[in-house]
Amino acid sequence: MELLAVLQREGPSTEGIFRRAASGTAVRELREALDHGADVDLGSQPALLLAVILKDFLRSIPSKLLVNDLYEDWMAAMQKSGKEGKVEELKAVAEKLPAANCLLLKRLLSLLQHIGRNAATSRMSCSNLAICVGPNLLSPAEEELLPLEAMLEVAEKVNVLVEFLLENCRELFGEETTELPCPAAEERPAPTERSRGKRRD
């Protein structure tokens, strides 16, 4: 997927990637062009805009990338004691995903971890990325019926799950998805509002 490749190249140097918004008009125009199969030079598009398009795409997957029907399975896996126990259970849940979902998940985790490893320039740690992208990846069935307090609890659990997937994707999916771990919490720079070398939309 060309969009992922462009973000892999530009994301680490784009401050606030996946957190900062892009121009609503630009998002709408690019989405319409892509939906109509237009020949779009994604490499010339701002990385912030492409990140918004990717989040929109993930949000539009009918049952979410991690599959809503597997929500309880993902949560049960995260209840296992110790890192190794969690990893083994998460592997088992991941094997239940459709092949296309699993492939995209691996590529997405690789991209996000790459950006998280470069938090000095992206200002986006694995924790920040999980918060910004996680809600688009998984939710329980009939989430819209949950009271606000329960929805907030779900969001926190999903964020913790996605951060764990990011920080342990080598153990979960093998060498092809990872190179180095994300920065530790104490090394994570605080997010800022300036975009380094990128224009504001």
C-alpha cells in the first residue's frame, strides 16, 4: 500500500503525526479522489493529511481491523499474567483474524513502531500513537449502547492493548515487523504543537 510506504518515509520526521488534524477540505478532496480511483501522487501529499486518511480508512472498516467480535478475546489475553503469557494469548487471538486484516495489522504496527522509535522528531511515542490510532482498531459489539463511563473504560483498555502490540510486535509477528523497541516512558518527549519541517494546514 503506497500510502503506508509514504508514511513510513515521512512519518518519523513529521511532528504530531496521527495526532494533529489536517485541512478538512484537503481531506475531503483526497478521499474523494482515492474513492474514485484517480491517479494521485501520494508522495507529494503532506504526511499529516495521509495520516488522517489512513485513520479514516481504519475507522471505516465495518468490523474494525482487530474485529469487534474478538474484543473479549483480546481483553482476556491482556489479563494474562506476565509479558510471555500475554504474548502467547495475543498470538492465538491474532490467528483468528482474517488474512487481510492480519497483513494490514502487521504493516500498520511496523509503521507506528517506526514512528515511535523516532519520537525525538515525531513527538509521538508508542503510547501517544496508541491513544490516537487505537480507537479506530477495535471496539466491543454494540458499543453505541454503552454508557459514557463504560465507553471511556473501553477506550483505555484498547489503548493499553494497542500499545502492548506496538511494543511487542517482534515477539507477536516475527522479525519482519520490527527493528528496535519504542522509547521508554521516561525518554518520551512531550507533544508540542509545532510541526517540524511540515506546513500547517
